[in-house]
Amino acid sequence: MSETSDTVPVTVLTGYLGAGKTTLLNRILTENHGKKFAVVINEFGELGVDNDLVIDADEEVFEMNNGCICCTVRGDLVRILGGLMKRRGKFDGIIVETTGLANPAPVAQTFFMDEDVKRATRLDAIVTVVDAKNLIARLADSKEAEEQIAFADLIVLNKMDLVSEDEAAEVERRIKAINPYAEIRRATRSAVPVESVIGRDAFKLERILEREPDFLTSDEHEHNEEVMSMSFEVSQPIDAEKFNAWISQLLQAKGQDLLRTKGILAYQGEENRFAFQAVHMIADGDFIGPWKEGDPRKSKIVFIGRNLNRPQLRRGFEGCVASQGAA
């Protein structure tokens, strides 16, 4: 797709304080991985990058000796991204770090809402670094830790050297209960290959439901966690107007509780698949090419969020089915 070759991929990196996000950023800024990244961080001092690794500091932009640059978000992310695009010696990617307590949603929404940002960049993936040793305690006392997992496309399960295999399996089970769609990558001291985190195209509409968990329609999956995921499927074609009216009303009313919504829809009378996704109430959607020959044209929608009412969501989605006898 041409848009992909013209736009710079942006990775949003999130993770609770002490999870190892800073270590991962330091690796990206100092290792000789042969790529040029621009790293946007909240506070340069917090990163603790050795000053002798900084070749050139220009206002809020620091040039590293491996060709990467680092800048701090003092103002608006849109302004920072605009500035980076102007000085773009063709970056291989941009990494935007969110603070330990920040919810990544507002950063993700920037890539849906701002036309200039959409033209120049594309959201590649939301990557969450998780501390395997302390995650279960964090989930008990922190809404943010849970939301960072709910938003993730990729989870770096860090500090594996501090847990047993049984503990690691339990942590993974808890992660999957919150977000069964994210890929989990185990690591020690944030040592993961750069290419496993960046350039993944995980946020692309085409790839929305590529990673299907085993329990896509399982109602009995126990959920004692506050954030949960639910998915629904219908075999009949969807009426585009009914769907738009329903989803708009739903996002308006429940947007705060709906962290991420994703769907692939078979619209009545339309040969192409329609991919839809939303972060809270900000939505985006597009046709993404024809259904494969012989594939069943089923529409699927996934919700990850809090206080989800399964019967109500199911009824709403099923109510979007096109009436028989319509064109």
C-alpha cells in the first residue's frame, strides 16, 4: 500500500514506573542496530542517557552518536511530530514514550484525529513494557497498569530472570484475561530485538483481528479482572447505516469505558471488507480489500473495556444486520 511507504511508523511505548521502559529506550538510542529512530520522551533527564552519548543538542532535540535523535515533549505532540517531519533525514521510525502513569489513549488518538499527522505518520503499535515480578501487585492497586495492558498490541514481559516459570505463566494468564489479542514477548533487562518492537504494523486496520485468541466467542471465560474483552460475530450482512448509528451512539455513551474497539464488517451489497477501530470515543474505519474467495463473510467486533454489558452489546450488534429483502 502506498500510504505505508510514504508514512513514518510511530511506536507508542508505555509501561508502569520501573517496568524497564527506560532501559528499552536506552538500548534503542545507543545500540548499533543500523536504524535511525526519533525518540520523543517526556523528560530527557529522566531517561538517564549518558551525556557523552549525545553528540549534538539543539533546543529540545538531542542527537545520539548512533544516528538516532531524542527530543522531549514540552508542548504539544502534534507540534513535535510536525517539527520532526520537517527535519526528517528519513527516519526509520518515531518512538513516543508516555510517562509511567499515563494512559496511552490520548497519544493514540492523535493519529486518528490530526490530518497533518495522519498524512505524514502512521501508528505502528502500542508497546507496553511489563514487570513480570510486580505486575500482579500493580494490577491490584493501579487502574493505569491495567489500561496499559488493555491498549497494547505488543507486551514486553520484562524481568523474566526474577520469576519462576509458574509465576511467569500466571502473569501471562492475567495479561491474557485483560487483553487476549496482544502478542507477549518475554525479556530480561528489556533485551528484545529492535525489529520485534518497531515496524510491526500491528495497528493497521488490515491486521485488526489477525491474532485471534482461542476463546473468541467463549462466554464462560472467567473474568474477575475489571478490564475485560468481549467479541461477537454475525453471519448475515451488516447494514452500514444501522451500524454507524449504533456504534456512534455507543461510543458517545460508553466511550470512557470502551478502551479499544475493533471490527471487521461485511456490509450489505459491498464486496470489500470494512475495518473499524476506536480508542475510547475516537473512531476510524476504511474498506480494506475484498473478501477472500470461499471465506465466510462473517462480521466480528471486539470490545476491550470496563463495565461491559454482554447481552446489551450482543443485541446492539445483532440489531445492525441488514433486513432481508434489502438490496
